[in-house]
Amino acid sequence: MRAKLTFLRALVVGTLSGVLTSACQTYDFEPVEPLAISQTTETRTIEARALKPNLMLLVDTSGSMTAPVNPTLPACRVNGTVCGSTANPCDVTKCPTRWSDLQDAMSSFLDESGTIARIGLATYPEGDSCGASSGISVPLPEDEKEDDATLKENARKVKASLLAIKNSGPAGSLVPQGGTPTSSSLAYVGSRPELRKDNRADFVVLLTDGLPNCNENYPTPGPSQDCFCILSSCAPESGTERIGCLDTNASVAAVKALRNSDEKLDIQTIVIGFGTDFKANTEAGIRGAATLQGMGVEGGFERKCSTNADCGTDDTCTAGKCKRSFFEAENKTQLSQALRAIAEEVIAEAPCELRIDPAERPTSEELMVVYLNGERLSPGPDTWVMKEPGIVFQGSTCDRIEASSPSAPAKIEVRAVQRR
């Protein structure tokens, strides 16, 4: 994540007025506006250039993804019935579905942020039923490549793979269908060797709309008190006594295992709940939200915030963190916001950039004093310039910073003043 300069505010108020007399000359000083100044000293030590993270997308393509985003729209009723099934598909030009909104939001994200990380894609279920992920749709870039051209091409492939899954189509078409084998799909993705290296940060982004099920090894099959059935039936005669149960414990455990699969590794899971299945004021909705919350907590990705608005509806910001540990999105606008927030957090720290909040940025370079390893640097084409995202080091100065190492770190000190 990029370093952010946070200015410590100190109010300095001065008012000068009156008359100064010297010999035969008189100088009148007009009263001036009080001057408010905020200032800080920010230090940063860089020991090596940060590698861009691996970002594996694990996308739920279960049948519930064809449900309308807003089933109350008149266009979402076909022959008196809410659309969203294979037999009664929605016209997404008039009644957007979860899948069509997901495609739109992910397309924009991949176009705009495709170079922030080494992005890959896996989907689940495998086939048209309860099969877990058993393959990667789009692998991470090979040979540890992370140049922009390679990352853009991989993002393009991910986008094309998602767009190839249609909202509806004739028999045999690639469409969302089947259940939600979340726990086993997480286990598969976490076993991939490309996510088990300790030279860069690793993230799995779980984007799901459904409540996890499809666990053939569910320990207390239905009908039983410990099986909360999310299908029409969880009975031996229907073959759903295990796969129909809400698979909370195994899904949370799968996320936890990704963080503890190796004492040197830490694969964080970022959970996005898409749709309204987990928002309904029903037993299923309450349990579903608790499941996503449990996965989010174990995933280890903190949702940072400044205000309650940063956390979305029905959530609060406390001590810089959102109470809800997973991202909640009901439509493509909210999903896009969640993806942007994720991009901001996982982006690799650019060693030659220091980010400054625009609201707290000094008005000119004259109000900045910059040191590198104790040497004061004046602004210039071979040193630094004040521009987006704040201060950008250039030329040989940037080269020195990028060549830093644990034995020869680059120590940066910035003193900034802002006139109000």
C-alpha cells in the first residue's frame, strides 16, 4: 500500500496591526487574516522495491447469479413470474441480473486497475452441479512477470473469460448454474503453487452471492438440528442430506487454512458478498451474513475507513476499521466501489511515490523540505517534484531509492507546511 502523509494540525494565529514610526517615516500595517498552518515531519525507510501482489479472483457462477438485482422492476416479471431461471431468463437490457451487473463492474475494474497486481481467475462450481474448482480459468502471469504490458494482457484475458459466461442460452451454453461449493473451491485455490511463494503478497478475492453448500462431507447430514437446509429439502431420499446444508464451519475453516498453510506464508482472503441473499431479514439471511462475516474475519483483510460512509450501509467505522469484515454489494455501483477500495489497499507501495491527501497537500514546492539519507534535496528533474499522488522522486534519485536493500536502506524524511 502506498504511504500516506497524514498532516498533524497545529494552529498558529497571528494578527499584526498598528503604526510603526521611524525618524520621519511612518508605516501603516493593515490588519491581516489569521494564518493557519498545518505541518508534519514524515519519515519512511525503504529497504527494497515492493513486488506487485498476486490477486486470484474466485468467482461464484452458481445458478442464483441469474436472479435479478431488483426483482421489483416490472421488466423482471415474465408471464407473471419473476425471471431468473433457465426456463425463464431475464432480459438483462431491461432487468439486470447479478451476473450482468458483476460483468459490468468487473470489466471496469479490470480495464482501470489491471496493472495493480498479477491477476488470475478461477470460478466455481465446476460443471453444472456441486463440483468444486479443479482448474484455473486464467493463470497468474508466468515467470513472476509484473510489467504493465503483461498485467494488462492478463487482465484482458480475465475480462474475456468472465464475459464468455452468458446470463442465459440454449442447452450446453456456458451460463451460471449449480450450487455453491465454497469451502472446497477455496481449498483448491489455496493449494496452487503460484500462491505459495513468500516473495510477494498473495490475495484471494472471493466474490459470491450465494450461501455456501455442496459439502459432500458435511458432518451432521439432514434432516437434523445441526443442518440448516438452504435447499427445498435435505433428505437422504433426495440425495441432498449433506450438500443442501449451509456449509458455514468448513468455509470459515478453509479461509483460515489459507493463512496458516505454511508458517512463512499468509494468503489473505477478501470476501465480497454480492446480492441480497445474506441481507434478508430471515433465518437464512442472518445465517448467511454470519457466514460471510466469519470468513472475512479469518481472511485477515482489514476494511479501513475514516467515516461510517466508507463502510457502506448498515455498518460503522470504529478506530479506523469497519465493523463488518466483508464487503457488501447489492448492485454494480456498490460492487465497483468495493473493488476500488480493494485496489487502493492491495496496491504495491511505489518506492518513488509518497501519497498526500489532496485536501492536505501543500500549495507549492516551497513549502516542502525533502531529505534522502540526510541529504537535503531541492525539487528538480533529477530529484523530486510535487504532483500526483503527492511527491514523486525522479531520475537518479528514484534509481537510488529503487536500488535500496536491507543493508543499504533509503531513508526519506519530508517536512511539509500547508497554509490555510
